[in-house]
Amino acid sequence: MAAASTSGINNSRFINADYSPTANFELFMKAALYAKENNIPIKAGNVLSVDEFYEDDVHAYKKWAKFGVLCVAMETAGLYTIATKFNVKALSILTISDSLVTKESNTHKERESSCHKMIEIALSTL
């Protein structure tokens, strides 16, 4: 739905100001409704976009989690910002493959098969 960021993507555009990039509400509602109608469990919320996917501080995610950030993805804030600038609809749909909390990680096979539901939801927004 929205993207917090430690990335330079918006710092260079909005000097001394904060910009809160968000998903297109129409696309979000289509995706959420499709998931609900097809019993596909989803979580919707804030994503953290960062320039470095793996920080030196392995506990850095905890600060963001306290404020409701669900996961880390490098591109979401940039995607939403550029889409808004050019009046284009955008929605970041993510599949979690590695947990910063439990340290669990999907195998390549699990990553491949878990993306099918995500793709199905994405196609439903067209």
C-alpha cells in the first residue's frame, strides 16, 4: 500500500521534505478483492525500500517493524514515485522468500512455485 524508504530515490527529489509513495488504490482494491474471492491469504501494508538489501546491522529491521513495515523490497518506493510523477497506476505485489526475523529462506523450487499466486493476483488487476 505504501513504501517507507532509506533509499536516495526520494531524497534527491524532495530535499528537506518527506514524500510518502503509495500504491494506486484501484489496483490495490482489485488485487485484494481477487485474493479474498479466491481464498489467497495476503498481507497488505507498508514496505521498506532500501539501497542495500542486507545491512550491516542485522537487527535494523526491528525499528521499522515497530512502525508496521511488513517487509523489505528495493524497488517499491521508486516504482510508486515514478508512477505518480507520470500519472501511471502502480502496485507492488511481493512474495516473501527470506525472513529477517526467523532467518528461514525458501529454496529455489519453493520460490518458483510460490510466485504463481502472486502472478495470478497481478493478472487479475488488468
